[in-house]
Amino acid sequence: MEKENKRNTFTGSIGFVLAAAGSAVGLGNIWRFPYLAAKDGGGLFLLVYLILALTFGFTLLTTEIAIGRKTRQSPLTAYGKLKKGWGFLGVLSCLVPFLIMPYYCVIGGWVLKYLCTYLSGFGSQAAQDGYFEAFITGDKEPIFMMVLFLAFVVFVVVWEVNKGIETTSKIIMPMLLLLVVAIAIFSLTLKHTDGEGIMRTGMEGLKIYLIPDISNLTVSHFFTVLMDAMGQLFYSLSVAMGIMGAYGSYVKEDANLAVSINQIEIFDTAVAFLAGVMILPAVYSFMGQEGMQASGPGLMFRSLPKVFSEMGKIGNIVGILFFALILFAALTSAVSIMEAVVSSLMDQFHISRLRAVVMEGAIALIIGILVCLGYNKLYFELLLPNGVTAQLLDLMDYISNNILMPIVAIATCILVGWILKPKFVMDEVEKGGRKMGRKGLYQVMIKIVAPLLLLVLFLKSLGILTFI
């Protein structure tokens, strides 16, 4: 108990909300959300996503944060403390960020490379065909950029929670939000006439993004939209990754969890929505609806540089602002991912923060180098059950995101919904006389709806459910 009482905490609710929102607002919000919205009927996807955020996302987010504050433990040790025999769930929960950390730093290195390119005034080179491939298949530069990114993450995490993570989040998150809003507004003002004399505007792209397209709506298509929206929400909120549990363990006893959770939901959903406003109108203006079908690295490192190049001189400035924004989002997420592992090592082995950071940093560095080499010396191709042809980075992403995370989330729902009972979480949220909204909804979601939806998502990712 003496060790738990000395556990570092966030100084206030604002620091916790910004840190948690920083974790949730990552690359997935920016390079996957707009693509899914464009693919799944614009406003239809947005509506389904919003409903899920208020139900499914609320349930998982509340559960993990409450478990963290209740146990005052990291994910690795929290589940064993909750219920004897459930320590395995803590191991799986900790394994997720352990696997994600190395390849997330590799991608962070890619973002850093592009930011440096635009800062140097050579943004036009980034728009050339083959530029991205030439970079990631290199032997040295991807590793160098990955190391720089990892070094900054280590620098933040090595400090105490309130001095490192909280302070950094208070600085970066407002800057990130300002950049998202500024670029989104600029994107809406764009106009472009292509070689065939057809003029497209950012406002037209916004209409495609916002107005629901139900012209081809069928039961099968609706389930596809539902699964896409749920998968996006599941990953973007940083649930089932040990992060929210770790951050929850640093929240003070007198903090209003219900209010904080609502604020995290709003912040994450708002940034995801604004990412679509920021990207889709610009892509539509210069590349038409076909360009809106790009996602992931293809969108960020191939399509968007071409869009910036078409803007002329101002394109380089927009490129600087955009990749600065992406770097901020990647850094806050990487910090939270590393903290989930570091806090677990500290609680399990009773070691200092410095030693835990050095251990995790060294492991992430070694595996990160292997991931970089996965595009050249260690290159291979493997067909995954979800139909994706993968190399090392994709394989690690598939194992962590498509296998481990759903298993952790389903098991958590079973533990809290049927063994500990929902009242366990509800009492923690209402501690100190606070009121928890959506209590009835929470009970139904944690016991029945959430685990069933997660099971469908899991079977789909395994290639077992192919009709969705």
C-alpha cells in the first residue's frame, strides 16, 4: 500500500484529458478515418461512428479508465489484482503496446523525414513517384529517423507523469488542434481546374464527406459500414492497448471520471471529423473522387504530397504545417504506448522509471531496426487472413490490432460484465458522490452488445466472416 500511495498522478483533470486525448488522436484518425468516410457513404459513416462513440466507445473507455484508477496498477498487474486467475489478461494487454511501439516509431520516423523534406524546401521531391518507396527501402536513413523519433519519446516518458507526459500534452495538443482547424479551413477554400477543364472545389469535396450516400444501401453494405466504423473507433480510442488503464491509474481519487471520459470522447471524435475536413476536400479538388480512395501510408506519403505540389508555392508551407501536425499526433500516441509498457515494468518488477524506460527503449530500438530492414534485407511477403499481403510491419500490426486487441477487449467485457458485474465500474465512476450518465446503457453494452460486436469484428479480421 505504501508503494501505491507514492504513485505519481496527473495534477488535474485537464492534464489527464489532454494526455488521454493525445493517445487517442493518432495516425489512425488522420490517415484512415477520412478514407473510410469517403468509402462508406460520407455522412452515413459519420452518423454510425458518432452513435458508436456514444455507446460502444464510451463503454470500453469507461471500463479501462475505471479499472486503472480502482487498482492503481498498470495493465500488466491490474487484471490479476481484480480477480485471481485473470493475470493472463494483463499479459495480453501489455503485449499489445509492446508490439506496437517499435513499428509506430518506424512510422514516426517516416513522418519526421517528410517534415524535414518540406522544411528544407524540397517538398516537390516528395511528390515524385517512387520517392516514398526509395526512402523506406533504404538501409540507413529510415533507421536514423526512427531513432530520432524514439529518442524524443524516451525523453518525455523518462520524466515523471506530471512533468513529462502531462506537460508535453498540454503544449502539443492545443497546437495540434489549431493546426487541424487551420488546415481544414484552408482546404475548404481550394479550387482546381484539371487538364480536361473540369473545376473542382473544396466545398464540393466537403459535401461528399458530409452528405449521406444511401443510393446503394443494402443490409450487407450497412454491416460493412458498421464494422468499419466500429473498427476505426476501437483502434482510435486506444482501448484494449493498456494505455487507458495505465493513464487511469494516475488519475486522482477526487477527479470526476464521467466528465473526463466525455471530454476525451468529444476531443477524439472532433479531431477525427476535422481530419476528414482537412484531407478530403483538398484531395477531391486536385485528384477527384478516385483520389479519395487512398488510405494509410498511401494517402499520407504518396497522395497528399502530390496535392501539396499542385498548390504551387504555398504547397510547401501547407506541407510543413501538415506534417508538423502529423508528427505531434504520432508523438503523443507513441508516448502513451511506451508509458503502458513502462508502467507495467515498474509495477511488475518494482524498478525505477529510468530503468524501465531504458529497458523498453532498448527493446523498441532493436525491433524497430528489424522493422526498417523488413523493407530491404529482411523483406518477405505473407498473405494474411484478412486478404492483406504483408511484410514485417504489417504482420506485427495485424497480430496486435486484429488478434490481441479484440481478445483483450472481449475478455475484459466478460470479466467486468459477468464476473465482477457492471456495478464494479459504476461505483468507481460515482466515487465521491459523482453521477454517472448512461448507466443503463453501460450495463447492456458491457454485458451483451459490446462483446458480440467485438466477436464479429474479430471473426471478420480472421477472414471467417467474409460476407461483411
